[in-house]
Amino acid sequence: MFLTKGAKPFQVAWFHFFCRLDFNGDTGIADAFADVESLFARCRFSDCRHDTEPGCAVKAALASGELSRERWTAYSRLKSELAREETARAESSHRYRK
Ligand SMILES: [Zn+2]
């Protein structure tokens, strides 16, 4: 989308909306899954991958029903989706530097 001199205010608004989506994707997730991310602080290890680690608060919350399996799956999927984007972006910027 190109912003010309005659751009309507709503076009500018949309432009900013997409910019925010693009650059603050991770912040958006933290907001939407604040309850999930607050569990991480309770994990025994700060670099916990919430997989097979002992003392994982996420696994405990899943076992007790405090956190639903669906919500955790949605969160993990979104995270890996973002990580893939991040990698793709890093690779393309690497190509640009060459
Ligand atoms: Zn954990």
C-alpha cells in the first residue's frame, strides 16, 4: 500500500493498523494469553520449554485443570507460528545483506 499526498485518513489508519500487527505480534500474544504466560514464572527453570522438564508450572496447571489443554495447544501453535515467521524474516534479511 502506498501513501500518497491525497491519502484519506482512514487509509492512514489502516496502514498503522497493519504496522502494529506486523511489529507487535508478540506483544499481542502476551496480552491475549496473559494467564498462560503468568504460569511460566512459576516453572522451576527459567528456560523451561514446558515439555518434559521437572517442576513445570504449565504441566501442573494442565494436570489440575487450571489451564485447559485446548488453550495451551492454541498458545503453542501461535508461538511456533511466530517463531517460523521470525526465522523466515531473519533469513530474508540475511540474504539482503549479501
Ligand atoms: Zn514450564
